[in-house]
Amino acid sequence: MADYYINISLDDERLKKIQGAGLAGEIKEIDGKKAVQVGLTGKEQKKLGKSFPELAFDSSNACVIPEQAENILMNFIVDMKTLDVMKVAIMKLYNPLAGKDLRAKVF
């Protein structure tokens, strides 16, 4: 079981993609909208927090990531036909330098 979740809201286009990937049974109703939840480990959650410092988790340990990252994650889900994609997707979503000042060495 996951420690944290990313909620991905499903519009009509995304809903069709999820159903086409054979994941219709994974669709949930969250805050009155159809969505899927992608599970995260604590380590993956920390990495996302570094890449997206504005990320806020609710009382159920779920969050919504920025649209561009959500689109990347959605593509992994559809291509791999599973919601268990974070081990692969984190490599595309994690930016270890996010929010840090870049410094150059002066010789």
C-alpha cells in the first residue's frame, strides 16, 4: 500500500485513455470528479516535494501535481497500462536542482 497519492482528474479524453488501457476499475470519485490515484512511497514523495515545492498534500496524503507533470505521468500510465508507474516516472518528474541557486566556481 502506498504512503502518498497523486490524484489525476479525468476529463472525457483522459477517461477514454484510462478505459482503453484496461484501467476502468481504477477510476474513483474524488471531490465530485472522476480520477485515478497513483501511489507514492515516502522517498518518491520527498523527491516530488523537492521538484515541486508548492506541492500540498491533503489529509488523505494526496496531492495534485502541475499540469505538465500530470501529462507526463498520464502518458506513463496509458503506455504501461498500470497505475504502478512511479519507479519509472519519477526519473522524468524529479529535478534535483529545483528551487536551488546555481553557483559557479570561480578560479
